[in-house]
Amino acid sequence: MLDRVEVVQGDITQQQVEAIVNAANNSLLGGGGVDGAIHRVAGPELLEECRKLRGCPTGEAKMTRGYRLPAKWVIHTVGPVWRGGNYKEDEYLAQCYQNCFALIEKHQLKTVAFPSISTGAYRFPLERATRIAVAETVNFLKGNNFVEKIVFVCFNIRVYDCYVNELKSIQ
Ligand code: ADP
């Protein structure tokens, strides 16, 4: 099952996959970090479609087209802002992955790339977020044979090392 999980260092907007996941905010109207990068590459049509979605609650996920991205689809999910750990941050982050996987299953997507949700501007501790990302992914793949590849796209070496170590530790 882990043979279907890949870790790469790079830019998620350049991934040749069917869908990429966006770490968006509640407005879905664009922002900084990975969200800004995705909107820049996808073009203004993405913002237009996002406007029609009327936002997204934390922990949920909504799908749009990818427009000028190599990826045909974008799954927008809203991670929790880290507030010390006592505000259900772990649960909300797990829900992000679960709701993305629900859409992946529903639309029969075979190849999907994820960024490290909530660990940038939203300040979720990286190792803790990585444990949740990997656990939810493994849990999903155990019950799904259709998905061919889940790629964790790490923007820097620190994030990359963290994913590699977490995957090693569960093997
Ligand atoms: P959040 O608000 O959910 O914390 P951010 O975009 O601030 O979202 O950060 C989430 C993660 O995405 C961070 O690890 C950040 O380094 C990373 N990131 C930023 N730009 C990109 C990109 N173009 N491709 C992949 N990951 C990115």
C-alpha cells in the first residue's frame, strides 16, 4: 500500500496528476502560500468558479476545475489554524484529509498531490501534521484499490525530511 505513496520536494502547481489539493482559507477567494501559487498558475477562471462556492467550512473540501494547471482538478480544503492544540485542531486536520479522500473516491481520481496542509501560515506543528496526513492516507488506501498514486509535495527540505521519516517509521 505504501508503494502508492510518493514524497517529492517541489511546487504542487507543477505536478502532473489528475488533481491537486489546495490548502485554502474559509473564503476560498485566494490567499498566500500554496493557495496563492495555485491561483496564479490556474488563472482568473479559478477564482470565478471559487466565488460560486460561497466559501468552505474548516475541515471540509470542495472541488473545482484546474484551468491552466497541469492538474485537471483542484480539491480545496480548509485546514485549522493552530491555537495550541485544545481546539480540535487534530480532528479538523484529519477531517480535511478524509473529506479530500471522499471526493477522490467519488470522482474516481487515480493520481492526487497534497501539500502539507495547515503547516504554513496556519502554524500547525509540522511533525504532528505529518503524522495525521500519513495516518489518514494509509487508512484510506487500505480500503481503496483504485487510487494509483498519492504524492506528498513538500515545498522545502524540512517538510520533505519529516514525511520521509514518518513513512519510514510506519514501515
Ligand atoms: P496553511 O494556511 O494551510 O498553513 P500555507 O500555504 O501557508 O497553508 O502552507 C502550507 C504548506 O504549503 C507549507 O508547508 C508551505 O511551505 C507549503 N507551500 C507553499 N507554497 C507551495 C507550493 N507552491 N507547492 C507546495 N507547497 C507549498
